[in-house]
Amino acid sequence: MANAYASDHYGLITWTMAQMTASLPYSLVSSFIFQIPFHFLVGLTTSYEAFYHSYFMNIILFIFTEAVVWCVVEMTRNSQLAVTGATTVMGTFYLYR
């Protein structure tokens, strides 16, 4: 698939959606592993409804971050510039949230 994108068979949106779909199981598992210690061990609340709400919000934030980073990486083609650009874009999203 990387060769097909490099030869311009796929567009930026198609490539980004394919990468996000391929990494969706990792996003679900890593969000669950991240959420368990911060929810139950810290003692925020004991209801499972609050846990699932924060779990799904964490998944949405994870997928949104990944989509923005993939778009920046595929637009720039320079690794140092891509990391700087993605950090700047995500930093401004978190700053004005």
C-alpha cells in the first residue's frame, strides 16, 4: 500500500482513512489500558457509566490526534518538519480547547 501511495494511486484522505482503520484495534486497546489506572485507581468515580464515557472520549481524542498527525506527515514528506508541524497543530488544539 505504501508503494501505491508513493506512486499517487491513492489520495491523502484515502491514505489517512486506511491508516486509521488499520490502527483502530491498537487505539481501542491502548485507550482501555490507559483509562483503567486513571479512572479506578485514582478514585474519580465508581460508576461504570462514567468509565465508559471517559473511555469513548479517550478513543475519539486518540483517533482525532492520529488523523491530524497522519495528514501533517503525509503533506510535508520531511520527517523533522512533520514532527514540528504535528506538534504545533495538536498543541494549538489543546491550548484553545
